[in-house]
Amino acid sequence: MKSNSAFLLEDEYNRVEALALDTISSGLFPSLSLIDILSRFDEIQRLQLLESWLSLKLDYSEQYGLERLRSVIATRYCKEQALRHCERSEAITHENILITSGASEAIYLIFSVLASPDACFIVQKPIYQSLYQVAADRGARIIDWDYDAALSPDENIDLLEKLIASCSKLTALVLNNPNNPMGIVITDTAMQRIAGLLEPQQARLIVDEVFRPSSLVPVSSAINYGAIVIGDISKSYSCPGLRLGWIAARDQELLAQCSSLKNYLSLRSSTLSEHIAVSVIEQGDWIIERNMKIAAANLAYLRSVDFELDAHPDYIGGPVLFPRLSSLDSVIASPRSGRGNPHTTDDIFIVRGDLFGNYSDRFRLGLGQESLSAVIASPRSGRGNPLSS
């Protein structure tokens, strides 16, 4: 096994974070404070909650994570199953959840367990790098499913069907739903079709769903179709600083293997973060509703100025888009180091498409920030709106 490859996107964020640049590329919604969380409770409840946090012994958490947190997460999945009438699915319980230190650790654990030189993964592209890189670094074969955001899920699945048929021994199909950086969703009907295509080879379905709870296009969790699902509290629940994610799966052996490997990484997640996360997810409806309103308003703004989204209008669900870079040429600095400068001379940080692979003609546009219209509408160095043609 070779060493881990450079993580292009996260390395770029590390390089520019101290510059405090404006951005139009964030994949986050505005983060919550503890006051925001506590404000949703009445005065007595706030005092009780504060007392419980202050008196909490900062000991190690449980092996799979705080049972109450795992139960709260499982309850969320069960409520969705009931609302969407997912009768074919068995109920999810806390035993199907493994808490991790962010979704990043969940991804690392899953692919470290499943990947080997004999493994083969079909991966939706473009996609968050670690969803294929961890496996590739362990010698696994990666087959790209080049997803066209301008087409419907079914049209894209026609190509996927051919890829699956050409692979004699498929380990898993890897998706991001909604996708990062495209923001496109795969609908429930399409996901059911995908699951059916995988059944003859008994291949796994792995789906990163960190954006799914706040998707503008409602979609069910792929766990309803037997998938290994990745979730977190950073994106849809707006608490990235708690550094908590999870793996949801019915495969108890996989969860046990991931838990064992976790001993070499974070060992246990933060006890305090886990207790705070219980309150966040229990009251998560208002957070998700707020985030969906922000994304919807930004999407409406972009449409009002006739910005070319370059994505099928019926399937834009996530808080990011992946449009062409041509409309931003006036504010992008000259290429650097063969990959292009990801931030502009006008102090606007822009995530270039080549941080996701061979997509140098595109960039990631974030819909989750409250200030998006102000950033992209303000003149920069006398050159006007960076989104104007």
C-alpha cells in the first residue's frame, strides 16, 4: 500500500484559511453557536441542559459512540421511513450506527476496510476526493461513472448499467447524494433502480449523504435500499466544529471492522460533542428548514439574474453547484503551478474544478451562505459583477 495521496481540496482550504477571503464556493451553511442551540429551549430546559453539560465527566465515550446519540440518529432514519412509506426496509436502531470523528473519518474507515488490490469500485464523478482516493491508494481499481448534471438520473443510469455489466467482480458503487460538487440528487425511483442493478453481483452501495437532510429535492436515505450510508452533523445540521459523523449500515460485521480500525485513528469521539449533538439532532427540523430557505433563496437569486446553472433544473437539491468557469474569467487570476489559482486577486476564494479532478473549466458555487448575493454582486477592482458575462 502506498502512502495517502494529497487531498487537493482540503489542502487548498488549509493554505487560504488564514487569509479570511470572501467566497462564493462554500459547501457549508452558517454555523450555529451554543446560544443558537440553547435558544430553542425554554428557560428551565436551558438551565437543565447547561447543568448537564457542565457536570459531564470528560471521560472516553462508548466504543460505537454515545448510545443516546446513536438512538437519536436511528430515530431520524425511522421517521423518514414512516413518512416516505418505506415498507420494504427494516427499522434502523442504534446498533446500526457507528459514530465517527466527522464524515471524513467515516469515509476513511469504510474504504480502508473494503479496499484491496482485488477490489473494484464504480464511482460517480465528479465527487469528493476521499470517496475514491482512499480506495485507490490501497490498490483498488476505480471505474469512473461520468455523471452529466444536465441529464436526468435515469439517463445517467443508462451509462451506469453498461459500466456494471462490463465489470465482472464489482465491490461497490459509490455515490454522493446530493452530489458534491454538482448539487444534483438521485431520486428515490432512480436509487431503487440502481440497487436492482447491483443485486446480481451482490455489490455494495456506498452513499455519502451529508447534504441529504437539507436537500431542496426530497430524497430518502439509501439505507432503505441496503446501502452503507455516511452522515454528519457538519453540513445539514450546521455544527462542523463538533467534528461528528457516522456510518449507518445493517452490516454488523462491517461496523465492527470499522470500529476496530477506529482504534488506530480517533479511538473515541468527543464526549462533550456527542452530548451536544443529541440536542442538535433532536431539534434538527428548524436547522434544516433554515438551511433549505437559505439555499432556495440563493438559487432563486441566481435564476433571477439568468446565471447559467448548467444542471437539470428538476434535480438541483444540494447547497452547491458546478457551473462553467467562463463566467468568472474576469476575477480569476492567471494559472499557477499547472492547476490554476483557486482564489482571485480580488480577494474572493473560488474552488476551481480541478480540485475535483479533470474539470478545469468549472468551479464550485455554494448556495449555503447568507451573503452569496452580496459577494457576487459587489464590484471588484472596478470590474463589476464576477458572475456577469
